[in-house]
Amino acid sequence: MAGGTVTFELDVLASFAFTAAATLGVIGAMLALAFAGHRPAMLVATAACAAIGLAGVAVIFASPASFQVGDVLGFSLIDVRFDALSGTFLVALGVVGAAASVYALGYHEAGRSRFDTFAYVVFLGSLALVFGSASAFSFLFAWELMAVSSAVLVIGPRPDRSVVRAGYMYIAMTHLATAAITVAFAIWAATAGSLDFATFSRAAGMLDGPTRDLVFLLLLVGFGTKAGMMPLHIWLPRAHPVAPSHVSALMSGVMIKAGIYGLIRFGIEYLGAGPPSWGLLVLGIGAASAILGVLYALSEHDLKRLLAFSSIENIGIVLLGIGVALLGATARAPGIVVLGVSAALFHAINHALFKALLFLGAGAVQAATHIRDLNRLGGLARVMPLTALAFGIGAAAISGLPPLNGFASEWLTFQALLGGGGEAALDSVARFGCYAALGALALTAALSLAAFVKATGMTFLAKPRSDAATNAREVGRTMRGTLIVLAGGCLAVGILAAPIGAVLAGVARSLRGTGATPVGVEAMVPPPTLGTYQPILVALVLACAIVVIAAISRYRATSARRVPTWTCGIVPEPIFEYTATSFSKPLRLFFEPVLRPDREIVVEFHSGTPFPRRVTYRSEVDHLIESRAYGPIHRAGIALSVTARRLQQGTLQLYLAYTVVAVVVLLLVTRA
């Protein structure tokens, strides 16, 4: 190709898959933009994602692939190299992207334009480029393309005020991330003398201690913002709920993993081992994100916002694995590094699966009822049985119940934290940090179970609490089929956790440190195991139990008598049921110092009597980081803007006076 070269160092299968993915992506974008072909574009996008997933598998097990396309101002516009770490995230993109694209065939929202479909295809392509970029220029190009295309999908063609506010918040925070990453790359490139990431790896050892600390903090801010870690998470619970559900699935399942990819690639592999403070900082942020994320999820009544806060929780769990790996790198303990990175990668992949399933399930509920308020849902299991089954499997997976995939990766994270706490090479503070994070993970797992019992029960069980829920019907075949396939994937990955964990350990062992501070991961480090946990045995026991219970129920069915629930002789009504608010109230009160719930009770009495006619209850949770940290910053920004606006009076004489004052100040400064 003119202006560049194309070189493949990969077997025929992977080469074909990459070529097919790129070709299909271009075709899909053309169909979307030129012919307004939503359905054809989504079919082509599905095929492209399948090719991306196949290429990811091939790269994990084969040689790395690299190619360059085009030059802009002396920089290669697309400079890509895929290796085992890239392949892991490409597999997640392929699976979730294909599922979201098939789902979108039946979910296409009214009012969405051809430009939205085009942005969706570009979004998929930019994610693939982010996971494989081999130079700072191509990475930032792909990163910005990912940010802009996803912002277009969040805002949509005709947004209301709340959607616009969410979109602006997302754009502001994602550009904060871009700025931090750009500064980190600029500092690194000044030492490396090149924008190629291969030179970054060699130059990391030449950075002095304070500079390496600064680069690490900038990387943590940049990639942590995209991942949705606290306290840089404020865009996530705003943007994810307002986006179309298949886009929410991609953003939560894959896009926020770009931040995880960046932390592993640059923070562990390229930057190398650092001081213990790096690992302790990441452990602390991970623990805070996990606990606060699940607490806010438990307090939410909007189904998609609940899932968004749950994404923050799971990113916190992934950060726990990365924090352990950083501590292991500091102590030159390769086994801990492999264990921590394997746990982080495994949970990132698992979260992509079950969170995509849950967001698509929430989209099915919204499509059937046009509401997301848990207090107005209920009873959908009777009219949407397949959606209820798939959502229930996803809820069990994210709650960490065996034999599903969520349990396996959380179990591996527990082992990583236990291994770090028992590692003699770590100092006492680092070991204490691992044990404290272990307690945080245990608390998170318990609260997550409560949150998704609430989400599933209030959505699908009991009686419907609104006419929309009463009149709901099951969604179309493509949407149902996607949910069932993803639910099956959660079960399959959970049962095959041992071999998948071994593959991810091989990916972790492929990471190398740099310069004078190597990570110290050797190929002979044994892969982590699941210990005494045997997922296949657990699955067989549960399957046998289900068969036995079903057989007993069928045998006794003729003697069973179905009667209404006893409510003191009163016919059961939806008003008798627990609401989402009442279900989570005990935990809200227990964690009141953190959640700071604001409650208001208004009682209206019958005229002239002491008997209440109507009781209104309102409860809101104060998000401390937003109100106490971002609130003052926002108010200061508004005040500064108002002050600056007063300086713009539209008077020429005043502007000339500003110029004279500026010249006088400059003269005084230069004389001094």
C-alpha cells in the first residue's frame, strides 16, 4: 500500500482473520453511512466481530502479528502489533461485539440515524485498534476515535437535556483520560527518542524514580478514568444507562476494559517493577471501587444504573489482581505476578460476558415495558421466561455463585490476595494490604449477591406493579437467542475454568519487565490452579440435584394443590409486596455513614380525622465523591465562568484597555 508497508508474521488462519475483520469493517461502515442499511451493517459487523474473536484466539496460541498502514506527517497512522495480551481482549471484543450486533437486529431504536450505525461500526474498529496499537501516535488516534464514536452513540440524534448532560460529562472525563495518557507518553517518548512502544519498554529503565512515579500516576489517572475506577467514575453511571442497550453492553463489557489493558500493558509490562506504593495504591483504589460500587448498586432502583455501578464494583475486583501483581513485581516474586495478572485477566473476560448478558437483558425488559424503575416492574418471569432465565444466570454469575464463571475468577483473585499476604518477600505493610483487600473482596461478594437478588426479584418475580409490566411480552428471537447464548457462555467458561485459567497464565507469563527493573516473570513459573475447587464436579452435583428435584416435583404434581398466598384472607395485591426501596433499606441503614441516605415521609390525613389517607416516602443516597469532591469544583468553575463573562462587555474601549494593561504588565515583568 502506498505510503506504508504491510507485513504479517503469523500463520495463515490469523492472517486471514485479521484481513477479513478489516474488510468486513469497512464494508459495514459503507453500508451504514451510504445506504442507511442498519440491518445489513449489523450482519456485516457480526461477521467482523467473529473474525476479530478468531484472530484473538489465533494470536494467543501463535506468533505475534504486526502491520503498518499509511503515514501522516511522518507518523504511521495505523501501526499495530497483536500479541497474546492483545488477543485476550480481542476475544472479549469478538464475543461481546458479535452478540451485541445480533441483538441490535431486533433492538434498533426509533429515531436512530444512519450516522449512529456508522458510529457503531467505527466504535468496534477503534476498540480493536486500541488493543493492538504499537506506537503512541496510533494508540492515541484509536483512543480518540473510540471516545468520539462512543460519545455519538451515547448522545444520539435527538437527545433530551439529561442525555446531553450525561454525554458532556462522558466527553469531559474521557478527554481528561486522554490528556493524562498523552502527557505520560510525551515524558516517556522524550527519554525513548521515539513514539514506538518497543522503545518505551527499553527506555523505562532509564527514567529516574520521581519521573517513573509521575508516569505511573498519569497512566493510572488516564486508564483508570476509562475503566471507571473511583474517584474518576462519575461519567459511567450517567453514560451507560442512556445509551442503547447493545451499546451499553459494549461499553461496559469491552470499552472499560481498554483501561485495564492499558494498566497491564504500560503499568506492568512496559514500565516494569516499581516501589510498593504503586501496588498499595492500586489495591486501595480497587477495594474502594469494589465496595462503594456495589453499595451504590444496591441502593439504585434504575435497572441500568444498577448495572453501571456494578461495573465499577467489578473493575475494582480486577484492580485487586493488578495491585497484587504490582506488589509481586516489586518483590521479584514471579509467581505472585502471574497469579495477580491471571486473576485480573480472567475476571475482566468474565465480566465482559456476564455484564453484556445483563445489559442486554435489561434492554429486553426496557423494550418490553419501556421502563427501568424496579419499583414499577415485577412478574415478568411469567410473560418473558427466557429473558428471566438468561438474566437470572447472569445475575448468579456476577454474584460469584458456582459453577458459573464469576465464581472462578473471584476465587482466583482470593488466591492471589492470599498468596500476596503470605509472600515472605513482601514487607509487612504490603502483606497487610493484601489481607485487607481480601476482606474487602469478601464483603463485596456478599453485597453483590444482595444487589442482584434485588435486581432479579424485583424485575421478574411476584406480581407486576404497573400496567406496562402486566402487558409486557417476550422480545424477538434474535434478542432472546443472544441472551441464551451468552448465558450458555457464562456456564461453559465456569465449567472450563481450569484450562482457561492455564491459558491466561500463559498470557501473564509472556509479560516482561524492562531495563533495570524487570518484572521477573519466567516461563517456568507454574500456572495458577483453582485449588480444591472442581467446577466440573460442582456442575455435575448441581445438575443431578436439579434432575432429582424436577423428578420429585413431577411425581407429586398430581397431589399438589395450588392456592393463593395467605394474606389474612385478603386477595394478594402488588401493593403488599416488597419494593426495591424497602428491600435494600436495612443495608442502607447499616451503611448509613457511607451512603448518607436522605429520607422524606409525607403523610396526608383524611379531613378532620387522625387517619392517614396517603403516605409518600422518598429516599435518595448521597454520592459522597460527587457531592463533596466534584461539587465544589463544579461550583468554582461556574463562578469563574460568570466572572469571566463579566469581562466580556462587547465594548471596544474596554478591550483596548485590557491590551494596554497587559502590555504594561509585560514591560514591568521584563524589566524586573
